Amino acid sequence: MERVTLWGWIDFEGKDAAEIVRGGAQYILPTYEEPGCIHYVWNADPLKPDRIWVYEEWETVGALADHLAGPLYRAMAGYLADAGMTGAEVDKYLAVRKQPVYDGSGLPKASFD
């Protein structure tokens, strides 16, 4: 398994992040159709109205590379700049193992088998 996860935030000081997410739907929704896209979720923070949380999951590093070189990514980057982005921190993680948090009996488990 070579899944890549991206997680982070984008700020828009003094702007309504929920409105920015809704405006970005034209780029977010078609990204789900890109090869290798598992999740591409953008949410406005309910307690910080000027922050968007970004969560992405890609099947491979190559799928992420294709996305980052593609027209939807470039269009979204331009849209965010035009919307007044004031800061961001989005990191990528290479997942080597994946297991459910809850075991078969419904109890949470932090360790990996």
C-alpha cells in the first residue's frame, strides 16, 4: 500500500471560509473523478470562520503528482489566491499501514497488529 494523505489548513483573514469552499466546489467536485483520488475534502472550520481544513487521500504518489500537475489544481490555486488566502500549512504523509480504530468488539485500539 502506498497511499498518500494530505492534511492541513488554509486561512482567509476576515473572509467567510464556508463561502470560499462553496465557490471552490467547481474545482473540488471534479477532482474526485481524477485517477487515484480517494478523498478530496475541504471544510470550513466551525469555530474559526476564516479557516478551511483540507483532507486528501490518493492511491499513489504518482496519482498525487498527476493531480498537482493538472488543470484542476492550477485552477484551484488561482481561485484561492483570488479569494484572499493569507496563510496555509498542508503536509503530505505516506501511509504504510492502515487499520480500523475500533476492533471487532467495538473497542478503540491505538496499536497496530
